[in-house]
Amino acid sequence: MESGSACNKTSLLSVFRPATTHKDEYLRRLQHYISVIDLLARHATLFLKFYMLKTGFPLVTKNDYYTILYLLNKGSRWNPKDIGKQNFATLKAMYVTHVQDYIELVGFTRPNLPCEQQGINYLSKSLNTNLTVNIKEHFVKNVLRYVNLRLGK
């Protein structure tokens, strides 16, 4: 069955043209959304460091970041289901107490951002890519540099 909608690539400016009477309100909303997404990204990264210090060095995937971001945003009010390879309910059970410990430790207040699925999906992919690139590209190089410095070479 065909869909009645289509998607074309376009700039944000061409889409985001509110009436001049609402321009300030829309700009405030957009800035708020961006600041909340940025806050979630920073705390997801800090939580992962906290989690690794507590438990070791687990294999982290996009689904792990997705779960962490949802738990930071909504907490236990998030009710995922395991569907195929997306084991979000299992990951939630694994992370929920650790996220709560982190929140209490740093005094983080959940933003409860509504309509967050697209933002969190994009952010989880971005954070996972960043982690993968940093480890594969930079970590080994820096370890070798450290070893060479310690050996006096």
C-alpha cells in the first residue's frame, strides 16, 4: 500500500518560517529542545563513565545509549518491550538502578522531554559512533604514546 506522504531534503530555514508574531516563541522552543538534548548527551556520557567505574568495561552499543538516554529522560516511567534485536526491556532492567544511583549522586533532574523518540534515536547513534571512533582511532594511539614515553623512546 502506498503512503500519501513524501519527504524531500530541504533546509531547516525553509521549513522553520513562523509568522513574525510567533517567531520568538518558536525560537525559544527550539533552543530549549536543543539544550535538553545537549544536557542528555552530556549526562549519558558521564553516566557511562560512572557505570564503567562500578562494573568494569562492558560492550556498549547504540541500544545501550538509547536505554540510558530514555532512563535519564523519563526514568522508570519508560516502558519498552524487547522486539527482535532491540532488547530495550532487558537493558532497562540492567541499567535502571545504576542510572538512579547516578542521578542521586550528581543531583540530576530528569527533563521529561516529550516527543523525544527521534532526538534520542539520533543522539544514541551519534554517541555510539563517537565512542567507537574515539576508541578505535585515538585510544590505541595514545596508549602507545604513553608506553613509548614510559620506555624513554
